[in-house]
Amino acid sequence: MLDMVYYIESRENMYSFLNDYSEGAHPLVLDALIHTNSEQTVGYGCDVYCQKAKEVILKRIQNQNADVHFLVGGTQTNMTFISYVLRDYQAVIASDEGHINVHETGSIEATGHKVITKPHQEGKITVEMIQALLSEHTDEHMVQPVMVYISQTTELGSYYTLKELQTLYAFTREKGLYLFLDGARLGSSLVLEDAPNMAEIAANVDAFYIGGTKMGAMFGEALVIINNNLKKELSFSNETKGCDAC
């Protein structure tokens, strides 16, 4: 019996690296859910809490013109948004270690779009890799690259510095590509001195999301759309894919 008590106490003090979401949720999140559990609110993002969350996000990113959508998880957010942006014959660029290429069970391909890749550099994608793929896809017999997908942090634990993100964004704008940042683990990078903060990310991508599932929330991601061309009718796609979290 004493051995069992010691085992439980030891586990409570352990750091687990099993995955990003072995536990339920941060205690403050659970407390908030308990205290508001009996409240009756409207759905689909029209309640006061979703509106307040949007206000907080817009303030943090220093952009009052961005759109914010709440979706249920990272894979669902990637699949819903990427398939919404791309036409039938278009593709998304990623590194070969990108989450959409390895760990999402072909969700992007299931919507009719290819993920085209190059070998990663420390988990990241570079301007040179993007240019190489653009040079390989030049006519109507091949898919047309339209979006570049990156994640912060990457699958290998590396991260994009502010300078690296600015370089990627400048290049994608020059080439007429959209830059989309998967922020499922965004919270891990925000503590790093040379990584971009929320406002700097918003200024250097077309869209990104703030991960909750892997960052202490019970579930959910906040998709932030910066580029005005990508805002129209996204809510319809969210409903079609069954991924609206509100």
C-alpha cells in the first residue's frame, strides 16, 4: 500500500513527454467551465464568451480587422482551412516532416488536394525549397502550388525566428502564395526571445491559428484570418466539415 502511495506521489511530480495532451485541461479552464456550466448561451460563436475571446485575440495581435473562428482541433483546422482556400487543381507546399504530410492520415488529400514537399531543414521549410517546388510545377499538367504551410513549433521541436518568418512571408507575397501557420504548439514558441510574438506573427502570415488542444485547453483552436481575400464564406466551410467548435 505504501509503495502504491509513493508511486502516485512520484507520478504527480513527474514531467511527462508522452504527448502534448495526456492531461485533461488546465485547472483554471476547468474552474471556468464549472462556474459557467448552468448558464444558457446561444451557439455558433454568438455567445458573450466567444465574443470576449475574439476581442482578446484581436488586441493581442494588434489587428482589429482580422477574422477569428473557433474550431475543434488542429487536424480539423488544417483540413478545413486548406481545402477552403484551394481550388480543385491546387496544392499546398510543406516540408516532408510537416504535420499535414505525416500525421493527419491524408486528410488534405481526402479533400482532393495534394501536399507537395521537399526534405526539411531542421523541421523547417525554406525559400529555396519553395522555389524548387515552384520550378517543378509550371504548367496545367501538374497541380498548382498556392499555399505554403508551416508550423510553430515544428514537429521536431525547432521554431521559426522572426527574421525567418519575415523572409518566408516576403517571398510568398512576391510569388503570389498564401502563407499559413499551424499554431497547434504556438504557445511553446512564444516564450522564446527570437521567436515572433502574436502581433509579429499576424503581420507576417495570411492566416494562422492559436492552439488550445495541446496548450492546456480541453480542446479547440482559434483560426485567425488576416488576408481579406480568405475571409469570405469560411463559416460555410466550417459547417460543411463539421468542425465549428462554438
